[in-house]
Amino acid sequence: MANGTATEVDVQIGGTIRDRRAALGMTQAELGKAIGVTFQQVQKYERGVNRVSAAALLKVADALKCSVADLYDDPDPNGRSPSERAILKLWAKLNEPEREAVVAMIREFTRKE
């Protein structure tokens, strides 16, 4: 970061970390403990003030139960839209009867009269 200024990528990654942490109901102190830094450092990461190193990104991704690519919010290499990626992530959490119910619901939504 030249002149101590956060880059757009630093801010974006920090925002993604903040959003994912909050969605898990995790505090900055809990994330800091999980990755071996203070909650103040987590605050700096989340604001994009400090760049997250590659090693720290791996720890953050593990603590937030996601991939490093998810923290970058990179487009899917297979060309999937954000909504398709979200559905696939959620799908993986469903058991077979739940999956069958979702498929039935989608069939109803797409039924042509």
C-alpha cells in the first residue's frame, strides 16, 4: 500500500471478512483469537487499513469456513453467477430428502401452464 492508503482490493477483502464473520455470529475478538491476532488487527483488516497476508488469508478462510477465493469474491471459473454459487453452497448443506424437496419446489416454479 503506497503512502499507507488502502487499495480497493484491501477494502473489498476486508468488507467480505466483516460480512462473513458477522453472518457466523462471530466477534472480532473471536476471529482474532482463531487466527492469532488481536481484535484491533481484525478491525484494521476489515476496514482495509492493513493488508491481509497470504498466510493470514488462509487462517481467516479456515476460521470463516470458506475458501480464500470466497474472500476475494472472485467470479467462478466455471462462469456461474453469484446466485448459482450461493445455491450450490447451500445445496451442499442439505440432506437427500431436503434436496428432493427443493427439486420439487423448483419444478413447480418452472411448470408451464
